[in-house]
Amino acid sequence: MSKFSVAAKRFGGFIKRNAFYLLIILCIASVATVIALAVTHNSGTSPDAGLNNGDDVTVIKPGGDDDKKPDDDKQPDQPDPPVKKLTFIAPANGTVSHEYDVTLAMNPSMNQWETHCALDFVSDDLNVYASADGVVKQVGKNNLDGNFIIIEHADGYTTKYMSLDTLEGITENAEVKQGQLIGKMSDSQGTEALKGTHLHFELLKDGKPMNPLEVIVLDEK
């Protein structure tokens, strides 16, 4: 017997003895092949195939908020509104009879040496006006100042009007406007009684006296 015949006989005997196991192996291979083909088919489906099944899908497109330049929403700079500067006017028509002076001088009405931290005004019409917009802080009368009005203004300014005639129509906490008539001159100020009828006008900044001519220009109303 040839070698080929012997090998074929042995192979045939192996097949007969292991036919059951070979059949199981063939079945498993067939199942594996079917699964592989199914997976390959599904992997070839379009990526967008499941987007029309009713599921909510968020699509981010170029040019969205992330692509905005930092200055896209920035408004152009707007100029600051003009700041209204506080101004003062002379509280009376006429002339200054006694200027602001911080040097000691004899006050004949009081017979003593003192400074004159105010402006004294005289005029023919005797009218006294509010030097700037403000609120009346105090209205009163005493022997030293006579009839007087104190007005508070913005920026820490205060004006005082002394040696006035009787006061009518001006009350504390009332708002007054620049140029508003607030009284008449008189000789009611005891500390300057010998000066006769006049207005004693003081200007203070943050409680400290200052020369009114630093902020006002003398002209008629």
C-alpha cells in the first residue's frame, strides 16, 4: 500500500471518529460569519441616519457666540454729561462800601480791633438777592447781626446776609434760586450800626470764611 493510501485511510478514520466535533466547529464558524457580516453592514450606515427619529439634537455651527469678537457688543464711548458748575453773583446792586480784610482794624461801632471777613454793600434800591441756588438754613434776628438769612449751597458753600430789614416770605428749609429777592438792606446790624443802611455779606467754604470776590463778579442784576 502506498503512503498516500495510508494517509487517506488515516484521515478518513479521523473524520469518522470526530465527525460530531467537526460539525459543531462548522456551526460556530457559520454563526460567527453571520455576526461579522451584520456588524459590517451596520458600520457602513450614514452618521446622520438616526437624526430624524425625533431625538433632540443640538448642532453647533461656526459663527456662533464663541466666534464673536470681544468688542462686537461694546458701545462707542459716550461723552460725560457736562457738570454744572456752581456760580455766584453779587447779592446786591450798587457798590462795595467795605471790602474783605483779614488784617486787624478798629471797628468804631464796637470800639474794638477786629477783622472784616465779609463784603459790605450799599445801593439805592436796597434790594438783597440770593447769590446762588440753595436752601435756607436759618432765618433770625439778634442784636449783633440784625435780621439775617443763612443759605446753604452745593459743594460746601454757605452765604450769610446780615443787617437786613424785616423778613417776609423767606422761611427755613425753603429753596431759593440765584437772583431771587430775599430782603432789603437796613441798619439793624448792631456790630456795624455806625455804617448806616447796608448789607453785610459773608461767604464760607466748608465752614471757613473766604473772600467773596474770589468767586463772584460784581455787576448789576
